[in-house]
Amino acid sequence: MAKNLPLWQVPIALAALSAGCATFGDAPPRPAHPVEGVRKVVDSLASEIRTRTAEEPFRGLPIVVRTASPGTPGIEPFVAELVRTRLVDAGVAVEAACAARCTEITLQEFAIDTAKPTGLTAGQILTVAGGAVPFVGGLIRTFGEQEKERERAANRATGVFVTFAARDGVRYTARSHVVAIISADDVALEKQ
């Protein structure tokens, strides 16, 4: 039912409605994992997987896509499932488990906070050279320093750390890594 407003609140209500505000409170924060970023990551990862499996030492091996920590909530199980589907739709053989020989692709979700913009974009794939992630700074040692760094951080990037591993039984014959960016900069922290 409609509530009668006092005469002095009518101009305020009309101004709020004309500005596009449904309520007088703060707008909800933007999601940390925008759907568009996930779509771009799935497209980029599927393309990267097809490229890598056409090259040695991954050529001809069946593909297994898994998450680093099964059963935990987060975006990585969704990305893994969408990547599997995209690969199957493209005619790539994807298996549920690695029997003897396979290309094992492992996804691990991460988030970083930085004090300055990273210049990263959703869907971007970064090669990890020599085990160094290109945008992760120095190690923060204490919990108090971590909290101070979070307070100073104005930008956040979320992504998936992807490991490509050629397996022969229990032995790895080759390994490489990439980072796929899901969201970057102030997406998760900005208020509209």
C-alpha cells in the first residue's frame, strides 16, 4: 500500500526518483566477479588450452580440468566447469580423471589488493615466467602489516592461477603456468 508523505518530503522523493535512486541508502557494491569477466576468462583459457595442447610436450594427451581445492566455494569450480564445456563443444577430448597419461590443468583462484592501478583487464592471460607472478609485490610478513596494506589498497584484481602439467602416471614430464584475470582494479571495492 502507498504511504502518504508529509508535504515537505514530496520534493525529496521526486528528486530521488528522478535521479534513479530507489532508496535513500548507499548503492550495493559491484560484484567481485563480474559475469563478463568470467566469460572472457573462459574464452581466453579455452583458446590457450587448445593452443598449448597442439604443441609439445602436451600434444595428443587427453585433457583433465580440475580445481586446486575441490569442494571449496569460489569462482574456480564455475570457471573449470565452463572451460570443460567450451572444450567439449570445440571437439577437444576432456576426461574426468587422469588415468595414465594426460594434460592436467589445475585452476586456483586468487585476489590481490594493490595501492595503485595494475593495468590489468578482464580475460587477460599472463605468462608466469620462472615462477614469478608479474604483479604480485613483496611478501607481507605480519598480520598487522597485511591489515594496513588492505586499508591502503584502492585496487583489487581477482583471477585464476592456471597450471598446465603433462603427466605420465605419477610423474610430471612438463609444467607451465599462466594467470587469467577475472576482474581488475576497483571492480570489487568501488561504490557507485
